[in-house]
Amino acid sequence: MTDPVQLTDLAEPRFPETVEPIRQMMAAMAPECPLDADVLHAKAAAETGLHDFGADDYRARLDVYLAALQEIPHLHAAGVVNFHAQLVQWLKNRLLLTDLLNRHPEIHDIELAPPIVIAGLPRTGTTHLHNLLAAGPTFRTIPYWESNEPFPLPTEVGVEPDPRRLRMDAAVEFMNAVMPHFALMHEMTTDHVHEEIQLLANDLSSMLFETLAHVPRWRDYYLSHDQTPHYEHLVTQLKALQFLRGGRRWLLKSPQHLEQLPVLNQVFPDVVVIVTHRDPVPVVLSMLTMIAYSARMHCSPVPVDEIAASWVQRLELMLGALIRDRDVLPQGRSIDVRFDDFMADEMDVAAAIYELAGETMSAEERAAMLGYLEGHQRGRLGRVATSAQMFGLDEHDLQARFTPYIERFLG
């Protein structure tokens, strides 16, 4: 084990010299990449050759998010280009899904098996558990490249190697170059199993937006609206992905579900939910570090203390919702997994989940999971140091704020 990396540039980011030419090139592109709804729609239509974006209720949500992005302090030109490109992609995904559904209306008739859903805060073992369960052939999952571009362009259908994977290769390479320590907090690769929160973004209603930037206007709007229609849109996308690339039963994962358990339970009948738990103080500090570090992708200087204070409040709301709604899920379709128990015997936890889901763990499944564990030891890439002082916080105050959660799930 090496000493943990000390991030001394959270507030005033320093970038590797090798990426400066790329950042300067992106900055030069900013005038052609405005955060403007008309421009974004026109570009998405031009890049797909399509014009039907589906139900237009998303436009109001898009306007709120665009206004929130404009309010980011110290938003730099490269950040504008990043957000512009991501928004264009979400709109392209809408166009491509609408076209696919128009050509294959039978997609709507697909019946999804009750999914297995992992709901837990980042740093509580969710990613490790997600990848462990995904190692074998039982569950259908979403690789990172597919989560970003779920539906192929008409001109790229059947092309090999899939251009979507190649574009994600380039994006991951750039991200690793700009944020060389991010992988120590959350490893990102083209084919790693990813969250469906990216699919929720295609309906322009997702907690993902809050993790990409400090956008209080969007956060408040999101929290004031029922997310049921957007989870229903997620169901449609999962049916479309199953139509395109097969799969029998979905394995999903997102922290967003923690505060949407009633919606999740309504939209996915008989859903099986695994709720992960860990001492919230180190979880919060680790998550704050990840969010503050990645903020350099769009702003400089980074308002570290403001981001931290906002997210402590946000996570308190999320865990409060979990306390309120946990019993919505029947015992026969849900299980609570403590991080320490999972780390002590990962295969035992996996076996318990298989039993809960009514699945049989074959020898092939077990071998695949053991193979995954052998190549993914905890901390193998190193780790990043965290502390309450990094964010102007007091650890004892944090512990007190999360006492109701600790007493309910970790007491």
C-alpha cells in the first residue's frame, strides 16, 4: 500500500501540461457551443438526421437546467463545451429512441422481469457489488459506453468495432488525463458496468445533474417534482436496450433510488432492492472529495466549501427519505447490506442476494465472480486522503447530523 494522495489543488485546480493544448482548443470552440436550447436542438437534429424528440414536456426541464448552468460561478470555456456536448448527446438519445420506437412499436409490448436494484450512497460498496453480481451471465447490465450512447446512429448500425465504444475510449482517455486521481476514487473504463442514472438524464430529469455541477436551481426544481414519469421513461429505454442487445433480467444501481423507493416500487412491480449502508461520515467526505475534484472539468476556482455545505444538506435529505420510505419495500424483496459485512465475505452476500432474487448461482457464475474479486482487490489503485478540514467541516457535527440514519441502520 502506498501513502494516500493529498489533493492540494481542489480550490485552485492545476492541470497536467500535456492536456493544456486540448483545453485551449476546447476553449476556442466555446463560441460555437453555446448553452442555448435552439442551438442544442439544431445540432442534435443535424448529427442524427432526425427531428422528432418525442413528448416535449422535457423542454421545460431543459430550460431550468440551462439557467442553472449559466449561474455556475467561474464557469470556464472548456466547461461550457463539455456541457454543450453532453446536452447534445442527451437530445440525440431522445431522437434515436423516438425513431426506434416508431419503427418498432413492439418494443412497448416487452415485459421486463423484476429487476435487481442496488440503492446506496457512493462509497458504500455499491460499485463493487454491482460489478461482482454482473461478472456472470445471469443479469443484463449497462456498460459505460452504452449508458452514454444507448441507441446507435442510423449510419452506424452494425458497424464493427462499434463507433460508440471508440468514442468512449477517447472520452475516458481524456478524463484520465485531466483528472489523473479520479480513478483512485471511482475507476471509469469503457466497458465497466455503469448506472442507469445516465438513462434518466435522457428525459432531462436526473440527480446526475447535481453531481456534474453545483446547480442549486436545478436541485430545488428536481426535488419539487414527482419522478414517476421519468422512471416510466427509464422502463421504456430498458425495453429498447433489451430489444437491441438482449438480456433476461436487469441489474441496476444508483444512489438516486434511495430517495425514490416508492416510485421505484411502483414503476417496477416486484422489484428486488439491495440497500447498502456504511458509516456516513467517511462516505460523505469521500463523496465531497470526488465531486469537488471533478468540478475542475467546468469551473476554476472551485467553491469547495460551498459545494461541501450544499451536499451535506443534500445527503441528509436523501438519508432522511430512506428512513421514511424504507418500509415501502417488503422484506421478501429487499435486503440491507452493511459495508463491513460485505467486505468480510463478498461471496456470502452475493449468495444471499441470489437467494432473495430467486436465482440459482451456477458453478459458472461463482467462478466468474471469484475471478472478478481476484482482479479487483480493494485499494489496488491507491487511495485519496480525505478529512473534514478539507471542506471547512467538523466531523463531530457531521456525526450528529446523521445520527437518525446511524441509529436506524447501523446501530
